[in-house]
Amino acid sequence: AAGLRYSKLKPARAQLATRRSQKAALSRKIQREIIQSRAELKAAKKIRSIAEQALALAKAAASDGKLAYTQQTISQSDLLDINHRLLSAQLGLIKSDFRIRFAHLALDHRRGNFER
């Protein structure tokens, strides 16, 4: 009877060791994904900062462009180009906000927080 118990114990121990190894590997994978998500969030915040600066410059250029157009020192085509750059900068800011939200969601998901 002792031999029978031992023969069952050996595979059970091997299976336990395998499960522990799998759990450790999964834990390392999750940690890597969390680190990656944090880096993505940090990058998204940096991109948003750059987008804010670009928008501020585009707003100033649009203001100057309107004044220059009313003074007839630039063409309507030039003014349209300036306004296009303003709209592109606004879109860049919106995209960066989306990128930040997405990065937050990805980080929460990888941490196991599914309530957002």
C-alpha cells in the first residue's frame, strides 16, 4: 500500500512543481505588461504636452494670421493654411487625450481592475 501511495505522490509533486512554474511565468509576464503599460502612459502624457504646445503656437499663428489678413498682408489661401494648422493641432490634442485614456484603461486591465 505504501508503494502505491508513493507512486501517486511522485506525479502529484511533479504536477505541483509544473503549476508553480506556470504561475511564476504568468506572474512575470503580467509584471512585464504592467511595466510596458506604464511606459505607454508616460509616453502618452509626453505626447499630450507636446500637443498642448503645438496648439498654443497654432492659436497664436491663427490670431496673427487673422490680423494679417484683415490688413491684407497675407492671402486668403495663406489664412486657410494657418487655420488648417490650427485644426490639425486641435485634432492632435484630441488624439493625445484618447491615447492617455486608452493607456489608463490598458494599465487598469493589466492590473486586474475592470471597473472603469
